[in-house]
Amino acid sequence: MNRKRKYRCWLLVFLALDLILMGWLGYRLLDRKIPDQILMDHEDSREVANLLKRPFISFDDAITVSGKDSYKLHCRLLGVIPFKDVKVKNITAKEVYASGDAVGIYMQTKGVLIIDTGEILSESGEMEEPARDIVKPGDYIVAFDQNRIQCKQDLLEDLADLCGESVTLKVRRGKETIPLSLTPVKDEKGNYKLGIWVRDDTQGIGTLTYVDENGGFGALGHGISDVDTGELLSIADGNLYNAQILGIRKGEKGNPGELSGLIRYEADNILGEISENSKNGIFGTVDADQVKNLDLKKIPVGYKQDLKIGPASVLCCTDGEVKEYAAEITRIDMNHEDSNKSFVIQITDKELLEKTGGIVQGMSGSPVLQNGKLFGAVTHVFVQDSTGGYGIFIENMTGNA
């Protein structure tokens, strides 16, 4: 009897756990289907509740005013259980110029980024690591003793004057700037070193997503992070350049492809200035004299609640000319923790699949269109299936979200 009773107890426990897990998964699914915030055109007469209609979900008739041109819509599960509040923000319909041009990117960091520490073979023949447990990967050196550090060359000049005495590095770590004391080690050649690996710039190829009516641009749809630390780069300044695509490494299962090109880092080849590197892309201003060199298409901005599962298209440049290629939206996530992964897009165009295998590195920022509107940009490629990848909603790039 005791065994049977224990067996029943365990069955009830597992059943309860299954019910809890199913409830939590159901909650997460509904939460991702209903956005925390939506944007609505002032002239749009559609009812918000109908736009967000989902099984088991209802909306209160009364609303809470939260500010000018916005309100909160209360959402309930099974008509009784409070589920979430959806903020509805009324804005004026916006148009931008969708691009798809391949562009060169060059950015300088704000200070010198520490990638890692390293060992030094000292004059005595021992391996020493003077910076270990003092500096951290992701720190930015902004001063060496009393000297301001803006780039790697500044740091190299100060390092050339090292002697055996300790030095003070001022580093920016997160939102704090802190002083760190390091004692250099004399290596086997008689040179004093601190044992740190650093970087002060980054460059590459990406895709320009849009230019607005004021000349502001957005590109990539995701931020640029350091390849070693994985941290979003803190930039001082940067430039956008014309880029010439020279070749394509086709994407395959387990091996993402890549656009390879030529970037001439010359003043007359600069398209614009980069002023911001954020999780939702890189942003700045296009040079008014260079706009004529871009392939731009004026188009209304589409809001996420209007994006549908089904046919879409992407704009990208693989051979010197921006073309529109067929694609399909296969999944939409209104509230993904990572805004760069808000929907899944699959390339269906035979021409593009033949050229690239689908999405390749360098296509980040390619505009995603549906029903004559710009809804977002490509951000990631699936490593195991290069025909598909993730995208970001355009409202997250334009700063309306």
C-alpha cells in the first residue's frame, strides 16, 4: 500500500509540474503574440482591440490615459485575469528612403579597448602577467598617468617611455571611470611592457537600411560588437563609405557566407558620419552631396502589428546594383527579449539563392518590405540554414518604439 501511495504521489507531483510548465509556456506564447507597445497612425480608424485579437484574450472598454497622444489598453485572460497593459502611441505616418546599398564602415573607439591580458617572458626568463586580475576585457583606456588616450598610437607613444616604475591607467568600465595601478615588466629584449592586448578601431561591410528626410541614416539593424569581448563597441566617431562588392562566398549548412568587397578609405569616398553604435544598428548623417550615389526608394514605414506571415521581399546589393528579391515572413515575435530577432525571414528568390545561398554576412541591414511598406531589416543568418534568418522591426531602428 505504501508503494502504491508513493507512486500516486509522484504521479500527482509530475502532473502538477507538467501543468505549471504548460501554463508558463502558454503565458510566454501569448506574451510574445501581444506587444507591450504599438504605434498607430493618427488617421488610422481601425480598432486596436481587433488588431490585437487573440484566443482567450479580451480588452477592457475603459482606458487609462498615460500621456499626450498615448493611452494604455488593459488586457485580460479569459475575460477575468489581468494579463498585461498595451501602450498605444499615436504618431504621424512616416516615410523614409529605403536603401539596400552595400556600405563600408569604419569606427574608432572612445578610448582604447582592452581585449585581454597576456604573459611576458621577462628578462629573468620567467613568464609574468602584470595586468592579470587588474584590468578586464572590455575596459577602455582613457588616460595613461596624466596623458589623455584617444587612440592606440597615443598609448604606444606613452608605452615607449616606460621604465620600471608603476603607472596609472584610467579605464572606463561600464559607466564608471576608475584608476588602476600596473607595474611594467622588462622583457627578454630589455623593453618594459604591461601585458595587455588592445584595439582602437573596427571596419567592415554592411547594408544601409534607410535615409530619412533630414538626412539621418540607419544601417545594419544590430550594433557592432568586439569580436573578442563580445561587448558593444563604445565609439568616438566613424564614417560610412561607398563599398564595391568584389565577390560572394556562398552560404552553406554550418558555414555562413559572406560578401567581400573593396572600401577606399579616402575623403571623397565618405558617404556620411557615424554618430551612434547601438543594439538596434548604427546611425548618423549622410553627406548631402553623396545622396546621389545611393539607390533610394521613398516608402511608408510599416508598424509591427501590420506585418503578416507570408510573402515579403528584401532589398540588397550583391553585384553593384540594388535589387528586390522575393522572401517570406515565417514567424513574428512581438516581444522578443532581443529586438534584433523580432521576426524570421526566409529567402525564396531563386536568383538570390543561386548567388548567395540566402542570407550572408554583409547583408545585415537589408530592408524588408511587405505590401509596399518598410517593416524592418535583416539582422542575422541561421548557421544551419543560410536561406533564413532574423530581422528587426523598423520602428526599433527609427527610434519610435
